[in-house]
Amino acid sequence: MRRNPKTSKLKTEIAPELLVSTYEANEGDAVIINSNFAIDAKLSPVKDSIALEDQSSPYANLIAVKPSEKDSAKIKALIKVLQSDEIRKFISEKYTDGSVVPAK
């Protein structure tokens, strides 16, 4: 954070998987929760949030592998499937509120 004109207090030591519990217990005026944890807790990132990152966000789920595995047939097959029209369609149909956005 570059500026804090309201002198808000930020707690960064709470584990991401505990943030939903923090939110449900009203332990903060605002709680930043990763979408996957929110969705698992039956929260809608679109409907229940006060702000969302847009599609141009630099944050995305990545496929990380050891350098020696980057050209592996298995990894190439996984990437092909994850970036397929079938998976895009599945994501769009399952998350109709836009909580999860498929890769382009």
C-alpha cells in the first residue's frame, strides 16, 4: 500500500485458508479472500464482495513445473486441455455469475 490516509490497520499474518472464518466472525471491517476460498465457503465473489479484480488483472492461476519437465508430453497435454474450448465452456457454464473467468 502506497498511501493510507485513513490509517487503516492491516493484518497480513492470517493464513489464506482462514480468511473466510475471519470474515464470518466479523473480525475485520474488510477481509480480502481469494476467490477459490470464497467459492468453497459458498460465498459469491461477484455478489458478496465490495471490490473485484477485473479480467486485466495480472494475477492468474499458473502451471508451474520443474524446468526439466516443461517440454514433457504430459505437461503439454495438460496445458492443451486447460486452455481448450471445452474447459472454457465448462467454466462459463459452472460459474455463471463470473466468479471464475476462463483464460483467453
